[in-house]
Amino acid sequence: MPSLTGRAANLLSTRLDPLARAASRTHSVLYRRFDGRLFGKLLRKPIILVDVVGRTSGESRPVLLMRIERGDAYVLCGSNGGNKTTPNWYRNLVAATVAEVEVGGNRVPVKFREVTDADEFAECWGLLVAGYPDFATYQELSERKLPVGLLEPR
């Protein structure tokens, strides 16, 4: 059964996208300003700030993502709140293959890879849902299979 917070995020991403983007930009600025000490969580769950170069703009694009760890890597889900389209930040990572992750005030260069192996996907999906259960709601509300990727240290 879909969660209330998952449904709310889905509504924001599908019907109120400009509002969701503005809130995310503001949160990113505050996260960076306070080195993640303040504004380092979303719905009481830890987050990271990922800077990736835009595939068409060539400019650095910050995005806040749920902090789901797998060893020294971070597991990502291109959920877009269950929206019918893959988020731009995920497509930017696919194109760029490298990024920087900011956790607190520490910046770490990372490489991106999409998880395509079925067993690894299942393991990563389990970590995602355990760390942030709304991912299951997003998948339930979406017509597409949500992509999963890893950010690993360079």
C-alpha cells in the first residue's frame, strides 16, 4: 500500500513540479551553507548533495539525494517521485559518468555506474527501500521501472 509521504512526493513531482524544484534548490543552498549540519535530512532521513555537470548546459547541477550507503558507495534511485520521466540529474550522471558528492562539509569525487545486473539490482533495491521506504511507493505509482545507480569513489 502506498505511503502518505510517497503519495505527497509523487503529487509534487507530477503536478507541482515548479514548486518541488524551487524547494529543492533552496534546500541545496541551505545544505551547502551549513555543511549539512543543518538541513542535512529530509523527512528525518539523511541526504547527500551531488554535483554533476549538465549534459546540455555544461554547468554544475547540485541535487539532494537520499543517503543510502553500500560499503563506500552511495546507491541512487532515479525515481523522480514516481513521475513518468527519469529525472534530469540521473540522465546527467549517465552522460557524465563522474560527479562530486558532498556529505556534510566533505566533498568526494565519484564515478557513476548504472546497476544492470539483476542480483545486484535486487540487493541495491533492498537497501534503497530499507533506507527510504517511499521508493517502493514511487515504483508502485510509476509505469516505468525505476533506474538504480551507484556512486563509487574515484
